[in-house]
Amino acid sequence: MPEENVPPAPAERRALIAGCGITGPVLALFLIRCGYTPVLYEARPEPDDHAGSFLNLGPNGRSVLQTLGIADTVLAHGAATTRLVFANHKGRTIGSNPEHTTCVKRGLLNRALRECAEQAGVRVEFGKRLADVKTGRPGEVTAVFTDGDTADGHLLVGADGINSATRAAVFPDAPAPSFTQGIGSGGFARTHAVGEPDGTFRMLFGLRGFFGYQVLPGGEVYWFENHTVPREPALGWAASITDDQWREQLVRRHAGDHRVVAGILRATEGPVGRWPLYDLPSIPAWHRGDVALVGDAAHAISPHLGQGAALGMEDAVVLAACLRDLPDTRSAFAAYEALRRPRVEGLIRQARRTGGQMTPAGPVGRALRDLMLPLFLRLGLKNAETVYGYRFDWSAPVTAAGR
């Protein structure tokens, strides 16, 4: 929406949000309910609604969207996952979990959330990469962009991902994201060799990697692959090889695994995503003055629990409620961090442990995993309540001491 068509918001009630991915639009929608005028500033020059791979959004993320009344609209772009089935490298089933999530392409989720925000009156400005943040008296913050423009507001929230420019500007000494020794890949394929859509996400513990896929209504196969490497790839590594070359590397990596893996990989005709896996286990603070961090900017989690997007959505509803109920921005930011940090950091540790268990070394380790996995899955059903059972009651007031 062009800025000239929108009446300027008073700076004292304007919320500047860096990042228009998943968390940013959700936060903007909640802030409107709190009397703020949020503006989303996105570094990309234009929308890229085909960017990225896909994710499985858990019930805790869906709950946040239900609070906003947009869950059905947004998640109509995906399909239901009703259970996970785990198999060893030969394709033999070794366990299953009933787990209700939504499998959705990340780009379509981004677009749906952005459109909901725009329809609610939120302005989105593209090509606004944050360069610096300047703060003055309480309630005065200025975003400085690389194109020379500035924006004034009452507060600024960095929802700009694991490589957050907000975090770099406000917390220059914060620890950098940590490489988890994992490489992730993902893509989309069409093949008749994997069966009909049945709401099942299948996970295969391969000899040298972990492979997962689901057949969605319409026959498209969503797949991902994770494996470990001893060293962090060089900068620019992903662009140094072609999609075809990477696809063939994955086929060779899974040569000893069930043929369904190679079949899906070879049927992938579009781009093959590939990326090093990082997390951000802990930084000293998530807020300073009138600036706060949410989502991956504050606490990036590796993908092994499928919780990155949901945790960002949880941050959004909690932060907005704190701003709604507490007398000033800084006390609201402090309450937000106190409410969120214990849960988030516990899940980050759990995700790292899960990633380390996916591909045990040697036949003895694999045999023990296959033997013990059914027991671990039963225990996992109890732990799932910790991961997926989180619900934040938007209608209940927040106090400085939390809830």
C-alpha cells in the first residue's frame, strides 16, 4: 500500500517492525488490537512468495492464528498431517505418532499472513534493509535504512530472522548463530511411486542422512533431508553448485537406503533448497530500551522439532499482550522476555538433542535405535504436550510479574 495514501501515524503510537516474514505480520495484527499503528519494513525489494521450502505448523502455532481469527484462511494454503511414521533405512516401520500439524509451503504462508496484515490496514514497505537504530528519550526510536531513509516510532521490534540486522545494531556484542553441524535440503516432486495422499508424514532414518516426505492432495510430494557434516560450509557454498549436482549428491548419500528416497529426489524438477543449519541458543537480552527481538532474531531453533514458525507466533501474541497491559514499553519488553525465555531455550536444547539422534553411527547404533525407538516415541507422546500444548490466553491480563 503506497505510503502517500495512508495518513501518517503519530510517532508516539507507531510500532516499527523490521521483517515481513511470518512473525512480523502476526505481531502487527495483534498490535493493531492494542491501539498501535504498526508498519512492516522488509529488506527484500519485492515479495517472493515462492521462496523457501515448507514447514509443519503445530497446534500451538495454529492456536495463535485462531486467536486472530485467520487460521482457516491462512492454513487453507496447506494440508493436514495426522500422523508421523518412522522407518529405518530399509523402509521397515519402527514406530508412529499421531500428530496433527499443517504442512504448508513457507512462501504461501508468508503471503497469506502479509495479505491478512495489509487487509487490516498495515502498511508494508519493501526494499527497507535496516542499517542502524537510534534511540532517544523513552518512546523515541528511529530506524535508519540502507537507502538513507529513516522512520520514527514509539518502539521497534526486530522480526528479521536469524541474521537479524536489528540484533546486530542494538546488541553488537551478542553471540553469533551457532552451526549445528547439520545441512538441510528440501524440495517438491511428483511421482506415483510413493502412494496416495493419506495425511501421513513419513520419516526415514537413513544410513547417512534423515529423509522425510508427505504426499499432499493433488499428488505433490513435499520432502526434506538432513545430514551432518564435520565442518561449517564456506560462505556461498550453496550457490557454488547447481540444483542437479546437489540432487545427485543426495541420491548418492542415500544409495544404501530404501529406493523411495532416490525416487523422490530424481522426480524433483524444480529448485532444490540447501542450507546450513544454525541455532541461536541464548543471547544475554532480547530487549534494550524501546527495541525488542522476536522469533529467530532472538532465539533461532534448529528444525528438528518443527517449531521455528510457531515459536515466533507465540512471541507475537505474548509481546503484544504485554504492551497492551503494562504501563510502558520497557516494562512490557521485560515481562515478555521473562515469560518466553524459559520455554524457548528449553526447546532449543531439545531440538539439538533430537538432531544428534537422527543418524547414529554404525550398524550397532542403528540396531539399538530401531529397537528403542518405539519406547522413545511413547515417551515422546508425553513430551509432545510440552512442545505443542502451549496456549496463551489473550483475554487474560499480564502483570509485571508475569502470569
